[in-house]
Amino acid sequence: MKLLRFFTLFLLFFINTANAATRLSEKDYDRLVDFGYNKLNAYPDDYSGVKAYWYTLEEQLALKPKFLALLTQEMQLDGKVIINTHVYNSRHHVFASRDAKCGNENKKLFDILKKCEDLKMPIIEDEDISIDDFARTIIDHCNETKTKNLKTQSGKLLNISQEKKCSIKYINFTRYHFANVLKKSVDESPPKKNNINLDNFKKECEDLGFKPKTEKFGECVLRLVESSKR
């Protein structure tokens, strides 16, 4: 009986571990659509003088991301109140500089002078990104970034205004309650080793002279996060 119980616990542990390591792929397309994920998505950003890059869900899945999140946000579109949905991919660097989003990562003179046609998120590795860190990042980006001059693929301007706070509906196929993460950050009990509060790190980086929403600012925050985990 003890042997059977041990085998059952081992099997459950193995299954959970295997599921945790499973990345999304094209095979998950239909299931994600059933959950309400957008078939076509553009990130919140300032698209003044540049085209928005519209990602298909197939393209998002082709990156085999660790996490794919569906966020909801109340806003006005052409004067009408709607609940919009955003898809966020853990392999997209949403806080990258505008140059990086334009593909000018080499910092060469001719690259910087080259006209940016499409604003596209740089690809990053997401192996070391935890679900809570991912949740904080996408909530911050969704809430802090005001969408400007966004046009459809056919060129129609989308007049977006009165954007409210964003909420995470799903991460992959699971409902994600961001309130639990916020509670950890403001818990009055002694801080745990792995308890991360990005707001403190952001303030430290601002005090050091880094400008928010810049590439250097993002690197500063990431370094502080990594240091706190050691």
C-alpha cells in the first residue's frame, strides 16, 4: 500500500513537472481561440509616424512561448465604451527602446537613421521568467502605455481614449488572479527571499538617474531583480 501511494505521488509530481515545462505551440491554437485569445493583436504603444505590427495568433505560437496572457481593458473606441482584449507573449520585450522595436539594435549610424516602418517587439529568451514576474511586467506595460495613432492593417485609424486599468484574464489556459501577487508585495510579514516588489526597484533606478520606459531603465530593474534572488 505504501509503495502504491509513493508511486501515485511520484506520478503526480512527474505529470505536474512535465506540464510546467510544456511550452505553447501551434497545436494549442484552437483551444486558445476557444478561451477568447485574439487571432490578431497589436500591442499598446505610440505608433506616431510608424505602422503597427499586427501579430497573428499563429505567429505568437510559432515562438513557443512559456507564457501567453490574455488581458482585458475597458476603453472608448470611436466614442463607444468597449472591453478590449490584449495578448501578451513572454518572448516579446514589451519595454524595449523604440530603436530596438524598429530593428535598430546594432546602434550603427545608418541603422539609426533608417526610417522605421513597423514597430515590432524584439524577441527574448523567457526560460528564467517566472509567472509572477511576467504578470507584473505585462500589467505595468498595459497600464502605463497609452495607445496612440494605432491603425488597422487596412489603414483605418482607431480612436482610443479613456483607457481604464488592465486585468489579467488568463495566462495560458489558467485564470490568473493578480490580486494574489499584489498581496504578496504589501504583506506586512517579514519579507521572503524570493518576494519581489518591482515598484521598489523602479524607484531605485529612478533615483539613480535612469529614465522610466527606456531600455537602460529596464536593464537596471532586471539587474536589481536578479541581485535580489541571489
